[in-house]
Amino acid sequence: MLLGVATLATGAYFALTSITRDWFEADLELRSRLAVAAAGKSLGEQWSGPAPLLSGTLTDISRDERILGVTACSTSGTSLAHTEGYPTVFSCEALGNGNQVPTGARSTGSDGWSMGAELPSGPVHVTAVALGEPQARLGTVVLVHDLRFLSRRETTTRNALVVAFLVLAFGAGIMTLFTARIAWRSWTAQLRRALAQGGAREFQPLLRDVRELASRLASERDHEVLSGRWSPERLRATLTQYLSGERVVILANREPYIHEKTADGIKVVHPASGLVTALEPVMRACSGVWVAHGAGSADRQTVDEKQHVAVPPGEESYVLRRVWMSEAEENGYYYGFSNEGLWPLCHLAHTRPIFRAEDWEYYKSVNQKFANAVCEEVDSDDPIILVQDYHFALAPRMIREKLPRATILTFWHIPWPNAERIGICPWRDEIIAGLLGSSILGFHTQQHCNNFIDAVDAFVESRIDREANAIIQRAQRTLIRPYPISIEWPVHWLEGIASVEDCRASVRRDLELAPDALLGVGIDRLDYTKGIEERMRAVDELLTRYPEFRGRFTFVQLAAPSRTKIGHYKDLNDRIVRLADEINEKWSSGKYRAIALRRAHHEPPEVYRYFRGADLCYVSSLHDGMNLVAKEFVAARDDEQGVLVLSEFTGAARDLTEALVVNPYDIRQASEALAVSLRMPAEEQRERMRSMRRVVSQFNVYRWAGRMLVDAAETRRRDRMVGRLSPVGRGRAAGEVS
């Protein structure tokens, strides 16, 4: 408060001083003109007479103690007479011709000028008043005024202001404390009356929530201290503690291991999928059953009579249950409704969603087929089931109808759009109702949770508990929760991988680059939401604006073909090839190519080799729920070098704040970020990468899964307790549990 008062007093002082000085100077100029005008007749008669007579008249004018001296200047600039003690620095010769305004002076009209000056004794004000009519000018009378009295008045004013403001601040502080004291007494008196009248019951829900939150935070803190970083072992221990070691059933469209026929026999392929990257380590840690579509050419040959195959090969820690689809089902459910309808609907990448009634029918029937397969794999009437992604929006409700006591945790891996956009879908009500069959519905971010709740509010009849982020429909309560997904830590693909130096050398050999060439990398499915075209244009802009990188910097794009039956994806593939050729033709020189486009599937060890061999990684997604490529790059760089350039439209940008975050649509900004990355000192790279690696290691996929499974176990525990206490059963009572 004292600092504020001092600042306010200082400002007021300077403003008042400026105004006061202007007033005094104007007053001095007026006094000077009046004094000369009063003696004008005498001055005129004595102007050409003896100097002593003129000097006596000038002395009469200077009788005011604030006038240091007066002089009379002829029109030629010579001194006719002056008073005793007149400052010689302001002689007529120094001031120039009496008819002119000296440099630095301010004209007061046709009758003179004035200016401020400084003498060793203090500040002065010089005023010149013309004598005689303009057409018969005699000369100028110059008066020098002492301004030291003004400084004394300014000091008095300043001291008075400071004292006044201090008194005002003290009074305001006393009044504020007095008012706050009265308000506090009034509030506590009302609270005591409410509690005395039995109002404590009204506070019970709040007190219960506070106790529960405090207990949960304390438990998580203690668990972190005792257990350390989340790991497969800790996840297994958590599953044993909360779920008695029960197995988990996962439903996902994509399988973690694909068996393909090759000339050398059957080969196991790992799909390019963020979902698989996240979930496969969880299943290896927890065991259970993964239900997925069998799409490999040798998948049918490798399953038993129950359509099961133990995976991973050589480890066999969990079971993969394959479900088969006809070509018509795959075209309608997967390529049609899922990827021509829901995918563009949920991503703001300017592609129009296509909805066909026949695709919707296939989507419903395939969801039912997979829901039936899940129900066949459970080993209790209240299992834990994890439903994954937009391919199975209807499955939670279908599973709920067959297993009413199941704890169903659905995770939506892509963004959930706002209510206005989801309203485009003709079957929005059915999709929302299907998801509300879940016990818990998870999204990457709180914004996506809010968007879903708004969509429920707009289109579905239900009761929304916004405080608890829950949707209550008849007997079913669905919790809406943010669970930011991540990757495993440490990444098992990095076990036994070559050193960073060896990876750098081998990658440059493969690309036919010089050993000291600068290299950027992008790794994606060929999808229009990934911003691959914008990424290549940023490389082109980099070479245009920064000539020092021409011939030295190459960007390698590993692009796995995806959804090739869909027209948009075929067109995207053709556009990317043409754009890469155009940029390379523009900047090519000898063997040098600015863009190295590799359109093929790459296994994880190869992907991590490129991560470790690159100087930077550019993730330019136009809209992405999370994007795990960014986190994989960070995990790969155990040398704490390399720079991550990251789109602000990814969920990962909220976690990896030390990346260079850009708008991928702003090609110039992205090119500048690439240039900054290539010039960044090693020490700064180390600081940024070390911080991001700390985030990814602590908030890894085991923590993601652990939080979801603990929440699912807690939900099931409450449901079981309510079921024992209430004969009505799980339904209505469960909806009342907060």
C-alpha cells in the first residue's frame, strides 16, 4: 500500500509542479509587460538621452526583489543602460538583435519573447518586452527574474502532498480493516446460527467431497513416495491391490500384432498406431484379452479354435482375440462411417464428413459383433472392460445390456468437437447414448470433456452433474474424466539399440547425405490431419529465407500408407508426392535433396533409429487429440539433444511446453522455428530435452492406465456396496453415489 501511495503522490507532485511552473512563468511575463508599460513614457523620453537617467528608470522597474536586473537593448543589439548586478551572460550582444527571438526562447507575440535559463545561483526566467510601436521600434527591455522562490514553493507543495497522501492511505487502511472485521463477524455469526439450527446436514456433501479429495491427494502422494515412478511392476501391483489381479478385457479395432504372409513365411508386423503404442505395454503389464479385428493375411492361420493367439511372440503375456469382418462390413463400418464420417467430423482439418445410411447400418452391426465377442471373453458378471476409440461408440451400451454390472471404461482417442459440430451427424443421439453406456468416459483433455458434456446437454435428455462431471440417465451414471495418454517408459524398443552417434551415421548413409548434414524428421500415417503438406512447405520456406541451410539441411518424412481405399487419402498421397518433387526440383544440387519422402511402413526399431539420428523432429498436426510421435521422439533422445517443433493443435503441446510450439498453418513462423532449432546451442537443447524427458517419464502410459483402472475399481467397489445395501439393485442407487 505504501508503495502505491508513494507512486501516486510522486505522479501528482510532478503534474502539479508542471502546472504551477507554467502559471508562474505566465505571471512573470504579464508583470514584465505591465512594468515596462507603466514606465514606457519615461523610457521613451530617456532612450536616446544620458545613460544615468535611463539607468535610474530601469532601477525603478527592478525594485521587486524577485527581479535580478534589467537592461535596455537598442535595435542594433547594443546595451544602452542596465541596473547594478544585471547578469552579464544575458547582455544585449549575447542575446542578439533586439528585434529577433534568441535561439531557445518562446515568442510572446509582436511585443517580445521569454525563456528559462540556469545560473550558478539558481534558475532564472528572462523576459524581453519591446518598446515603441512596431513601425517605430526603439528597442527592447530585458528583465531577468529570480526563480529560486518557485523551487521553495515546489518543495513545500511536495511535502504537503506526501503528508496528505499518507494520511489518506492510513485512513483508508483503517476503514478497510474495520469493514472487513464487521463482515467477518457477520458471516461467522450467520454460520454459527445455521449450524445451531441443524444446518450442518446441508454441509455434509461439501465436507464429504473435501475429505475425499484430501484423502485421495494424500493417498496418491504417499503412493508416489513409496512406489516411485509408474512402471509395469507398479501397474501390476496396483491391479492386484485394487482389482485382486483380475484380467482386463480391451476392445480396439486395431490389433497389436499382425501376421502377414511373405515369401519367407509368416511375418509379425507392428501397426503404425498411437493407440497400439499406448495400450500394448499396458496389456503386457496387466495380462488379459485384447479383442480386435483380424486384418492380416495370415491372421486366420495363427489362431486356435477360439480365435485366440498368445502375444507378444516369445513372451505370450496376454491373449489376442480376433474378430473377422467381410469386405462389405469393413468398407461400411471402417472406411465408411468411421473414417469418412466420424474422423473428419471430430478433426478440424477442413475435410467434409460423409454420412451414408448403409454405412451406419454396417457400423451398428459390427459394433454388435464386437460387443458380443467381448461378452464371450469375460470371466465374471462384473468385469473391467476398456473400450477404445471412435470405432466403437455404440459398443458400451450394447455391452451394458448384456452385462449390466460390468465396469466399462471407454477412452475416446481423438478430439471430441463442440456441440454445434457434432450436431452435423445424423445419428448423434445414438452415438452419445452409446457412449453413455460407459461407467467412465475418458478424453485426452478437459476441453474435450466439456465439449462432450455440452453435446449431451444439447441433444440428449439427461441430468448433468457439472460439479462432479457426471451424466445421469435413468439408472446409469457416467463419469466424464480427462486422462492424457502417453507412452511406456522406458521404451522397450530402445533396449540394445545403437548409440546416437551410430544412428546418426547410419541414417545419413542410408539417405546418401554427408556425415555433417543437418537432418529433420517427421513420422506419421499418411493422413490429412497430420499437416504433412504444411510441413514440407515450411521446409521450402526455410531454404528460401535462410540460404545457409541450402545443400546442408534435409527433411526425411516417413509416411505409412493409410486408408488407401478412401478417395481423400489417395488424393493426399498424390499431392504429397507432387509437392516433394516440386521442392526437390527447386533446391536440388547434385545428390542433394531437400525432402526425402519414404512412403512405407517402418517397424518401431527403424522409427527410433531415425529419431536418434535427427537434429530435429517436426510434428505439424492440424488437429490431434494427443500425438504420441512427439513423446516418442523425446523418449528416444537419451543423449538429451535434438529439438522438438510441435503444433499448438496437439494435446501433447500442453505437456511438452519446452518444445518450440508453432501454428502449422503459419508457414513463416514454422520456418523460423526450424531455423532456431538448427542454430540452437547444445546446452539449451539439453535443458529443453531434459525437462521434457522428465515429464514423459513421470506421466507415462502406466500412470495413464493406472489412474483409469483405479477409478474403475473404485466405481465398481461403490456399485457393489450399493448393491448389497439396496434391494433395488445397482441401478437407481448407483446414480445417487457421488
